[in-house]
Amino acid sequence: MLFSIIVSLIILLYCLAILALIYGFKKVTTINYLGLKPKTKFSIIVPFRNEAKNLPALLESLSKLNYPMELFEVILVDDESTEEFQVSSFKFQVSVIKNIRVTNSPKKDAIVTAMQIVNSNWVITTDADCIVPENWLLTLDNYIQLHDVAMIAGAVTYVCTNSFLHQFQQLDLASLQGATIGSFGINKGFMCNGANFAYTKSFFQELNGFEGNDKIASGDDVFLLQKAIAKSPEKVHYLKSENNIVITKPMNDWKSLFYQRVRWASKTGSYQSAVGKRLGLLIFTGNLSLILLLVLSIFGCITVVYPLLIFITKAIIDSILIYKTNHFLCKSKISYLLLSSMWYPFFSSSVAIYSLFGKYEWKGRSFTK
């Protein structure tokens, strides 16, 4: 039947794409060199809204950095929090400023607002609910000294309980991080995470910042990365280092997770990267095809063996990338892999479809696509 042939072709293309990412992941060398004396001055920008519970842990981790305190500053950008955050005394410089809203994207506005007062050329963005490793800045500094680079993407992972909700998110994030690293390995980088993203202020200005995508609420990281790669790909690197992995928190309920993933998915159609668009479409059609095959088998239109073989093939290929990435990110034992693989097509497809026309909530606000 024609539908079966089309589905087989989609899954074949999907598996080939994931295999290419696995190859790319292996090609990106892990770098943990820390032998050079620190030289780079950094400005760490942290947009936040109602994060009084999380910010103390982030600032505490920054105070434990193995890096000279005089070589970095922290700029906290308050995006209309309903609760005031009081900064304790630290040995490094901490500033709290108010976000100046001019676009539909609070986070992009926050970064632009902070750019007006940064006291260095290198800027790093992270999130209020993150914890950074002690050699975070030292690893970046050493890499900058050894490479001609203007933008550096880094890894992010979760600290999880053993609940299915948390483990599902860890596996999903591992697949996203694996795709990110793998795409850089095949020189087709299109994705990064704003919780661990560094670039020079001069490069940001050269790219005209977020101009051209400031009407889209999310994407302060991805759109800037794609503009940078389109203009000067040789200046954009991925730093694959166990000393540079930022830890963040997973969502604690399915509704929050759904809206978070909708927020992430809503920007895919506006990607400048053709590779990113094609991969996103391939992932969506691959997962939707599995659901349609299941429905057809339930109604007796096709034998159940066919969708089972398709599922097993896809799951095996996905698992290779997930295992490799998860080992790099946290080295913890993978839980609920089979259950997550079964649930993911339904979750992912519903997120993708909803993101095309639905509104989503984030930080107590409603946003449209």
C-alpha cells in the first residue's frame, strides 16, 4: 500500500539523519583543558521573572567558580517580577536592573537591556534556575585563548528525580543536546541553549542583535546562532566539555512541560537554517507516521507487525544517540527508555501541532506563536 511505502521512506530518511548526528557527535572532540592562566573578562547576563527561590543557588554556584572574581560580573535583569529580589553581598560584582520592554520577547529585551551596561567584550547568558560548574568560566577562557572564536555554545542537563516525568525530560533533553552537538560535528549547527551560550558583544552588534526575529517571543539563542553561522560560520564553535555543563531544573508537571516544549517548537518555522527546518519536519512526520500506523493496525487495515518493526527500528537508532549524549551529560543510569519511546510520538506530535496555532503560557504570561 502507498501509505506504507511513504512511511517507510520517511522512517528511512529519519534514521539516516539520526545516524549522521551520531557520527557528528563522535566527531566533536571533548575538550577539558584548563592549563592556561585566566585572561578573559566575562559579563554574565541572567534574565529573570519571579525567581527569588532559584537565584540564590545560581549566585552561590557563581561564588564558587574557579576564576578570578575581578574578571567577571553578573547582571540580573528583572522582567517585571511581582516579588522583589534582594541581592546578598558577594565578592564579585552583581547588578540588578529593570528590563526595558520594546518587543514581543521579554528575554531578548532583557539581553539587549543588559548589553547597554556590560563591562566586557565576552557575554554569557544563563537562566535563573541554573547551577554552573566550578570550572565553567575557566574552560571557556582557555578555549577562547586557544581558538579564534566569537560565539560558543555549551551543554545543559537536568538534575532529576527518578519519576517518569523527570526522566522523560532528561531523555528528551539528551536527544536535543545530541542533535545540537551532532549538527556541529557535521558542520550544520542550527541549535543551542541560552542557558549556556557565550558570544562577544562586538559580534552581537555586528549581527544587529535580535533584529529580524524580535516579534517571536522565544529564540534568543537559536536565532542569534543561526544568524551568526550564516554570516561567519568559522567564528561559531561548540565547546564539548564536561567542565562546561550547566545544570538546570526540569518541569514538575505535564502542563508546564507541554507549554515549555510548545514555546521551543513555535520558533522552528522561523528558522534561518534549512537543515533545522528539514530535521524538524522529519521528526514531526516520523512521529506522526507511527501514530497513524498504530491507528490503522487497531482498525485492522494493516498487520500489527509492520508498525512494530518501524517502532523498533526508530527506537534503536534514537537510543544510540540518547545513550551517547546522556553519558556525556550526566553519566547516570537511563530509566524509562522504552516507556518514553512509546509516549514520545504522542507527546511530540501534539506539541508540534499545537505550536502551529495555539497560545502558550510562560512565567505567568500568555504568548501567541
